[in-house]
Amino acid sequence: MSEFGQGDRVRIDIPDETDPDNEQYHGQHGTVIEKISDDAGNLTNDDCDSVIYRVELASGETMDFRRRDIRPSLD
């Protein structure tokens, strides 16, 4: 799995239709504006879960996503 850095274009990928963020964010594109660390990886035993990507969406809204919810941009 690749890492994303500040300035990278990404698309939000939340395919689980039962996820409360699916309808609002799935398929949107944005730019990573910050990487934030926390200790979630200690709970899940997956270091990727310890990184939060703060993404500025094309709409101007800023949201935080985990690695599993973002992919490289299609555009």
C-alpha cells in the first residue's frame, strides 16, 4: 500500500454503503494537506491505522480519513 504526502491528489473510496460517510464522501477528490499520527495502529496491530490524512475536498471542505479510505486520484 502506498503512502500519500502533503499535496498529493486523492479520491475518497468508501465502498461500504452502510458506512455513514459513504453517501457524502465516496468518489470525491481532494488534496492531502496534512498527515497526522495517532496510536490507533496499536489497537489494530496495523501501522497504517496510525496515520490520519487531512484532505481538502474539491468542495472546500476539510475532512480526516484513514489510509483504507483513500486511493490515488483518477484525474
